Amino acid sequence: MFDVKLVVQVRLLPTPEQAAALEATLRAVNAAACHVSAQAYDQQTFRNYDLRKHTYTRIKDRYGLAAQAAQHVIKKVADAYATLHATLRAGNLGQPGSPRRIRATSKPITFRPDAAQPYDDRCLSWQIDVRTVSIWTVAGRVRNMAFTASPEQITMLSAHRKGESDLLFRDGMWFLIATCDLPDRPVTVPDGFLGVDLGIVNIATTSTGSRHCGKALNAVRHRRRELRRRLQAKQTKSAKRLLKKRRRAEARFAANTNHVIAKQIVTEAERTGRGIALEDLRGIRDRVRLRKPQRVTLHSWSFHQLGSFLGYKAARAGVAVIHVDPAFTSQQCSSCGHVDRRNRLDQASFSCTSCGFAEHADVNAARNIASRGVAGWAVSHAA
């Protein structure tokens, strides 16, 4: 069974007076968060309840926060430090003594003046039928603030909204990001697995031979990267204005591409009654050693986003997902199992030096991933 959590982003349409109240609120709560963070760092106290003892009354009085808002500020700080410590334990900021790790741990966490702030149902109420919200601000409760959303988002909010919502200011616009809990969906026992090989030339290749080419996406990234380079070299006001305008265009394009690919793969798996097997690619940026031009391409490769899209779409469809060891999937023959570096002739070609089996290299790797998915599922569900 899966408990699927999704977020719905709606745009607020505040009046100038309402927008001023929202802006003052974000500045107050983030200034309070910086104060709490400094206290936590100085006293090395990071638990939520311990921080409340030291900071709750002080930030309420100093920053004019309501009781619930003050508690959310403290929890936001505690969660930020919990994330930092988890990142340190995972080794994602380097080994002890590394410059990156020292930079992350040598000072308190700070919060931007316009950083997002969580709201619960005591501070925020939705009137979905009339498309308005009532929200707490430092200037008092602001009622009848209009918002806009698509019919699908309204349906999702009406049926499944639960928990906190985040107030967010971005690119001159105000948003509320609401959490929706979808009902559990039982996982169908898979009849085999659909292996998915993730890559740069081909973003995703399935074990059935479907290839989702990354040529268009890489071309867009290269073109935008060159444009950014030229605009940054100009250093004019108009160039800076254009850079600011285009800064999220590439991310939106890549996210849309990943959504489309993930939907197609999940649909194929659901239609054929199979699960989805993916490579466990955590830490790949630290393991892979590439030349500088290749590093730029690798670091802009959003394989984690595609994996997360596959995960939640599969959960909504009741499709099983399993992650397998990626070692030697590109060098192993999916027909006889022979592993040899010479099997991989070039990026696209695979020819086994033992049995002579030949196939597209990414399709061969996807078949190996599918086989490991079957084995991994059998081991994990043996009981």
C-alpha cells in the first residue's frame, strides 16, 4: 500500500494592501528564523522542543508573531538543521575537513527574507468554492484573498487537501503550495519488470526497446548555456534583466520533458502488469570522473527528478518500483551474463565477446536492470 503525497500550487491574487501584509509577514518570520538558528548554533541545541524553551517567548514578542506562527518558525529551523545533519551523515558535503563541509558547518543556517513559510489550518483557511483564502499576517488576519487554479487543481484541493501549506513569493508573484494526501493504492504483484536505463544521450531506455532521446533536451540546454554565457559577459542592465527573465525556463522545460517520459513509462508498465526497475544512482556525481565539458552536462542531468516522477506516478497507479545495483549493467551481456569492458563497443553499440549477442547498448543495459529487478523483488518478498 502506498500513501501518496502530492502538492498543488495555486497563485494568490492579493490587493496591494494584502501583498504588503504578506511581504511584511515573510520578512518577520524569516528574521525570527535567523534569530532561532543563531541560538540553536550557539547552544548546539537542534531539537524542536528544546528550541521552544529558549526562543518561543522571545520571538513572539520581538517579531510580533502569533503563537502558531512562532511554533512554525521554530519547527522550520529544526527541520533545516535535521536536513543538514542528514546530508552530513550521508557524506554529500564531502569528508570531515573538506572545504565544502567546513563552509556548511562553520556558521548558522540563514533564511532569505522571502523564504517560504509553512501554514497550518489554524493560520490558513480555504474557501475553495469561492476561490479565496483567509490567512494570518503580522498585520492581522487577511480575509477574502483571491486565488486562481485550474479545474484539476480545484478538484484535488477539494478532495484531498490535508496538512500544511507553504506561502511562497517568487518572481513577483505569490503562491500557496498545498499538500494533498491521496488514498492508499494497493501495489499490484508484478508479472516481471520493465527495466529503465537512464542516460544523457538517451534520457530513458526501457527493456522493451523504447528510447526517449535526449538530443532535443541537450540542444536546448547547450543553447541556453551559451546564451547565459554571452549575457553574463555583457554586464548591461538589459542583459541582467533578460537573465533574470529566463532563469527558470530551462528547468521548466526539463521538468515537462521528465513528466512526459515518466507518464509514458508508467503507462506501459501498468498496461503490461509489470513493475519498474531503476538503477540506484545516488552519489553518481561523486563517483564519476569526467572532463570539464562532460561535467557540465552531467550536473545538469536531472535523473533524480525523473526518478522521483516515476516513483510518485507509479505509486498512484499501484505499480511496483524497485531500485537495483547499477554496477556493470552496461558491460554485462543480457543474453549470457558475460561481463567485459570490450562488450561495449561505443556509446550506442553492444556486442558480447563470449556469445556474439548484439543489441543497442542502452536496451541491453535496461534488460540487465529488468533481470536484477526480478531477482531483487523475489529476495525482498521471499517471506
